[in-house]
Amino acid sequence: MNNSLKIVFFGTPEFATGVLHTLHKSHHEIVAVVTAPDKPAGRGRKINESDVKKYAIAHSLTVLQPNNLKSEDFLKELASFQADLQVIVAFRMLPKAVWNMPKLGTFNLHASLLPQYRGAAPINWAIINQEKTTGVTTFFIDDKIDTGAIISNRETIIEAVDTVGTLYSKLMTLGALLSLETVNKIAAGPVATSLQNNSFELKEAPKLNNENTLIDFTKSAAAIDALIRGLSPYPVAKSLLFDKEELIVKIHKSRVIEKDHKMKPGSFVIENNKMIVACGKNMLEIEEIQLPNKKRMKVKDLLNGYSFAENAIFDVA
């Protein structure tokens, strides 16, 4: 068996808890967990703890929540754990004083096959861009974002029906396995790494915002369906609907209909309790929709009590 390493784990969202759980249950020792400070959330401004903090407390692990990663107090406390290795999953950028601290270095787990999809939302963009495969990568941290020397990776297929929710779950499991495999490699040492190849066109994974989550119905039905799946269940694809008034609606689920048409993109028909929208190529059935200040609904249920204006149309952005 490989040597047991003392590890400080950095992470915040649910995705990171899968890795933390796997490492905690291994023969390695989690000596501390670093996560985001608690913050108020929701209408009641209730104090919200990160998923990683909740896991750490439930398993009696030491938790650090620094506001400033460069503060002398935090650096002194971090050094006191005398970690052999630091593991980072979905955390903010670390200063060199932090990532350079352990003798065996600091590695990050990223939810893409690097160098593709560097950035904040790799799982979403892999689906949105209709990739057939994606994966997870471990790499040693350096002073740039997601550019360090690659240790290892694992690949998985993106199914035609995958949403960010289903792919997130697959990659969380895959990432946990790869992270433990990487820790074991480092423990056995020395580790062979490979530099990231930047000689071909790289696809980015920028933060999601109001502009890049908006549906453009001049695009193909397949591209729009990919956008909807790549934003489901969160933050959800949106569209402006002109129906008696301007409405911003959320579209949760759709289905591609391969059918030629001569309709204006964004226009739609209601037939057999179905909403069929014309796209730049082919058509799209909207299966689940959410009107402003309403719950998510199946279109067939919405149509039981709601009727669209005859000239209603989705904006084409």
C-alpha cells in the first residue's frame, strides 16, 4: 500500500464533497478542510454553509474559512498542519504562498479534459457545445488558472439526453476516483506529468450570465436543445416571450423535432397540447416551461388553464 499522506482539502460546492468523502475514507489523512466563509442566502437571508463545510462538520474534520487567503494568521494556521499535499476542487484561485506550501505540491481537479474548457463552467459548456465526450483532469497548480502540468485524466461519454445535472453526478464520481488515484501516485512518487498542449483551438468555459444563457431561436433546434440541457437544472435557459406583454420565461426541457418548415424562427404552434417552436433549422418541442413568478410546469399542464395570444412569439435574441 502507498504511504499515507497528510492532506489539506480545499473546496466549496457539492461537487467537491464526492472527492472529500473518497479521500477521507481512504488510508490518507485529511488534516484540515478549507472552504468558503458562510454567507446569507435566499429571501430570509439565512446564513448558508457550503456543502463541503457541512460534510466536514458531520465527519468531525477541522474546518478553516478564511476571508483573506494571504493573511499571516491564515498562512500560519495552514502551515501548522504540516500537510504533505493539498487537494483543490472547485475553489477560488490560490496565492503562491498557499499552493507552494506542501512539500509534495498542490493539485487541482478540473471537470474537463484540459486544456479544453478552462474556466468556471466546464460541465455546462461541454453540453452546450454538443461535445460527445468530456472528463476530469488532475494537474499541479501554478500561478495561472487551469494551466498547470497534467498528472492524469479520465474520460466519459456525454449522452444525447444528458443535462448538466446528470453529467455533474457522473463527473463527481469519476473525479473522486481520479483524485484518489492521483494522491496514491504522488504518495508512491515521483510523478510523471505532461505539459498542456496549447497548439490547437481551445474552447473556454466562461461564467454563465444573462447573455449566454439566453436562447436564440435562429440557431438549430439541436443547438438550442443542447443549451437547455447544458443549463438544466441550474441556472436554466431563458427566452423573451412576446405574449400580450413581454415575459421572461425559463425553459427547462425540450425535444428536437427534425422537420423542415417555412415559419419565422421563434414563432410557434400549439397542437395536441404541445408547443412546437420554429428554429433556424428544424423545430423544438418545449416540454417544460416556467412563466414569471410561477412554478416550473409541463406544457400540457400549463395549457389546461393558459392560452397564448395568436401572434405570440419568442424573441430571437
